[in-house]
Amino acid sequence: MTLLITVFAAIISTVLWYTKPDGGMRMGALSLMFWGASLMWLVDAVVEYIELGAEYFTPSGADMLNDAYLGLSVVALGLVIWLVIVLLKDDKGRLRSKIK
């Protein structure tokens, strides 16, 4: 479930990055964070499949719910990090003009 959620987030952020000009929003950074997380969860899934075998495809409901919460929290953390990057870079100078 974590892999599925992060892959969807990576696809959505990549489509947004590709269809709209960057405009200082650093969508490329967001996309790379989500693709990195997706790659990490893919490696985790492969290793877990090697360990469990066919049991990997029959998770319990509690395990699926925990994985969904973990996937959503990873996406939320990625969005928070992206927001900090956007605010710190401040390409258009909007934040600096408000602070002065």
C-alpha cells in the first residue's frame, strides 16, 4: 500500500511538473522526492517478497491499514519538505517583500 500511494503521488507530481512551467514552485524537487520514496518502497517490497514468498500477496487488513497510514504520512512529509524548500528559495521574492 505504501508503494502504491507513493507511486500515485510521484505520477501526479511528475505530470504537474511536466505540464506546467516551474514558475519557482520547485515541482521537480517534489517529483524526485516521491520517485525516490517509490524506489525505496519497491526495494522493500521485493525483499519482503523474497522473505515471505506467496504469503506476501495475502496481507491482513490491519497490515494494509498500517501501510496506508505510513504511505499517507510519507506523502505528507514530502509535501512539508517541499513547502520548506519553496519558502526558503523564494524565487519571486514574495516572502522577502512581506517580511520587510
